[in-house]
Amino acid sequence: MKLNRIKVVLVEREISQVQLAEKLGKSFSTINAYCCNRVQPSLDTLQRISKILGVKMKDLIIEREER
């Protein structure tokens, strides 16, 4: 299940996972886990990512679809 759009926003902003890892002070494997939705970042980390990418936090989250 996809819960975040980090990978999509990185592509839109033309920023690599390596660049985000460096700016965030996290390992590439952690950022890759976020991008592949294997692990979800904390709200604090999500906020830091949104500032780095210049987007609102809500733009990094996939809204739950009603069934």
C-alpha cells in the first residue's frame, strides 16, 4: 500500500534520493525505504522533507480513498 508520494515529488523536483539523504542527514537506504513505502517517515521527518523539497506536507501524503 502506498502511503506517501516522496518518490514522485523527488522526480518532479529533479532531486535524487542521494541528494535528499545528504540534505536530511539520513542514509540512502532510509530514504529509499521511504520512497518505496517500506517505511514511513515520522511527522517531524516528513515536515523536514517538505521544507527541503519546497512543498506542503499534504503534497507528500496520499489521501485515503473511500470505498
